[in-house]
Amino acid sequence: MALFRRTSETATPLTGVDLVLADLDGVVYTGPNAIPYAVDSLNSAAATVRVGYITNNASRTDASVAGHLSDLGLRVEPRDVVTSPQAAVRLLSEHVPAGSTVLVVGGDGLVDEVQKGGFSVTRSAEDDPAAVIQGFAPEVGWTQLAEAAFALQGRSDSERPWIATNTDWTIPVARGIAPGNGTLVSAVHTAAGRLPLVAGKPEVAIFHEAIARFQAKTPLFIGDRLDTDVLGANRAGIASVLVLTGIDRAKQLLAAEADSRPTYILRDLRGLDEPYPETKTARNGVVTVGKSTVGIEGNEVRILSEGDDELDLLRAACAAIWDSGRAIYGLEVPERLYA
């Protein structure tokens, strides 16, 4: 799959797509509030294509997520929401028998899915759990993390599996960027000396869960992070959008590794249904998108034409740098491109 799509002037990111999968934090909302244009754009897309939602957040049930999205104005049912706990429980069922007792580190969303999967829930390592499953919840603290560490110490992966819903280092909330589940998993890892199996992005289990549920052939995934959203979509063979309303912005895009480069770059979700400009590359590596042109001379990335759209300038710069095969730290990049 091409990591930066060359397309016609009339094609949009939705052209040929049979399923849109949207991440939530940083794409649809930040904290309790909808991101501008997200709701109207997704409702518009839903008029012609199936729309589903994927979240690494393990603190809420699919029903509570659907309720939040409905309150924001989206037309959504619980079955439209794919959560990392759902993917994690599928992994769990591959490693321990149904009916087993499982130590849960996390909130109601994770507990609910574990119980629906046919497992018994405990919060104590003294109950001799068959496995440990861990997900984020704001109330997770030292006591739960310590119980997980106690359960895992001295036990191998095969003796007592440890499954994490996700390993996001950060999550965007209304007040800013906060520590995510990855920091909590790291705490248990430090104490127990083991690493977990991971169900959520950037691993492929959650994407496979979504594709199977919606029976999609040509899905498009929308995210705001390169290291989880885009990397996971690429691993799953899914076209991806990086929307500049969440965590990663121009600076991270320009430096993106080959496996974390999106198919499309959008300012906001209005771009889903807008013609996506063609990326034209000359033989000397100079790239033009719209009226913006960027080239590389020696170690210097040069803006040859700013054009009339800052996003096209960023798209051209990304393509020029990515196509060069050179690491960003070996190039001199004008501040204009990432400021």
C-alpha cells in the first residue's frame, strides 16, 4: 500500500471506501467536547458509507461511548463502537479457557467486556487468577498496579498471560495531555519484569475485530497519532487519514518513520469529502501539491513555492522528505514548515 497517495483532482479520501473507522480522542472529541466540524462531517459520510468508531480507551463500555457520541450529535449505536477491551478479551479467550478467573486492572468498560466474555473477575492476586488483563481508567492507582505485579511475578507468559488493552503513552483530555495506559503498563512491567500482549493500536487485533464485525473490504481509518493510529492501520493494511486536530502535528509528520506515514493528511474532517490534491513528483525529487512546491538541495529542504494553502505546503514537504529516504535529523528543515 502506498503511504502517500497520488490521486486525481476529483477523488476524495472517501472514494472507493466501504467503511470509515474513526478514532475518538483527538478526532471526534477532546474531553467531553466535540472537535469542530467532526460531527457534521461524520454524519455526512454516514449517508453514503458505513461509519464505525475505534477507541483504545478501556475505561468505558461500548454503550457509554455510543451514548457520548449520540449526545454530541452523531448517529451511532453500541454495535458501531469497537473498543480495545473487546479486542483484548478476544486475545484472552485464545490463551485461557472460558470461565477462568481473571485479574482485572481497569474500569467498568474492561470489567464489562471480561464478564461478557465468560470470565470471572477478581481484583486480587491472592485469588490465583489464570491471567491478568489491564486497561486505563482514571481511578487506577498503586493498589491495582501492585496486585497485577504480584500476580505476574515468577510466572511465565504461558503460565499466566498478561494482556494490555493498549500502550498509549498519553491521552488528550479537556485540560491538556495526560499520562495514558502505557505509563501504567510500564509500571507493572518494571515491577514484574515482563511485557504484555497488546490488543489495541498499534497492534492489529483491534483492526481485525473491526473489519470482521463490519465485513469491510476497503476500510479507511482516521486517527490523530502516528505511533498508534497510523502505524496500526499500516500494519493492518488499511488506508489512513492523519487529522491535525489531536496529538501529532506538522513537526511529527515531517519526521514520520516509513511505517507510520498516512495515506492522507487533513486539517479537519471536512476534508473527507473534499477533492484531495494530486502529489506531483519531478525526476529531481521536487514535489508539488496544489500551488506549493518543495525540494531538497544537499541537506537543505527548500520551499520553492509556498502556494496559497499551508496544508498543501505541508503535504508537499512530507512527500519530498519521505521520498528522499533520508532521516529528518540529517536535513535542515525551515521552521516555516513545522511552526
